[in-house]
Amino acid sequence: MSVSLRRRLRTGAQRRRREACLIAALAGLLLLPPGSSALAHALLHESSVGEAAVVQFLFPDGDKPYFEAYRVMAPDDTRPFQSGRINAVGEVSFRPDRPGTWRVVVATEDGHGAEVRVDVGREGAASAGGAGAGLSQPARLTAGIGYLLGVFGLIALWRGRRARHRPA
């Protein structure tokens, strides 16, 4: 057996060991229990319909983002219509003065937040822009697994193409 062949076999085995370790580490991350503190950073919302728009914010664990900063942006306006802090019950309320799609933007001190769209009709009644924000925990877990499978698929395609075009 030639030296170059032995060297290629040895580097191939080392590469396979590294890949096996990487796959084991990623699988270990997937097996971590859900409900970790990372989920506490998602900011969910619920909108109410009426003469005034009321948007209630909460974290997935039920805690409320007390006194976090918010801005209410009017349709087609770059300046905030209203700004302040979320009240003691986790709500932002405002009375829109014109029809259109209004945005309530909340940013927490740790860099997370949400943007809620509230549609206001000509008669002044606000319609809820949908409850919740982002994906539920099972959907996020499924999306994460999908992303990992996609990355591994791209790596497999790249390695297969490289192996096909390698000179003999």
C-alpha cells in the first residue's frame, strides 16, 4: 500500500470522525428539553376590537412585559403617533384618528420585541390584526429541525459533487 493511499485513508477516517461528532452534538442540542429560557423572549400579542385599539402583550410563559417601550405608527407616517411604556397589565391602547393599517412596535431591553398591525376602518372601528406573533413552540422546533436537515442536505450535495469532480 502506497504512502499517499494510506494518508488519504487516514484523513478520510479523521473527517468521518469529525462529522460523526458534529452530528452527535447537533442531535444532543435537539434533545434539550423545550421550555428553556430562550422561549421566554418571544413576545406574543392579542388585539381587541372597538372604538379604541387595545393590544395586550405577553411572553409564552404568561409573564407580561411591564413598562417596556412602545411606538404607535400611523398609516403612511414616519413619525410615531404615540409612544410610551406598556402599562401595568401589559397593554397598549390608542385611539386612531384615521383609517388604515396602524403598527404597534414594542422593543424590550434585551433586544426582543414584536410588531402588531391593527386595521382601522372608515367608521373608526379597529379590527384585530390577528392574535399571537411568530410561531408556536412545536412549529419553531419543527422549523429548526427542517433548517438542520436542509444544511446537512446542502453539505451532502457539496461533498457528492466534490467527490465526482475529484481527479483520479
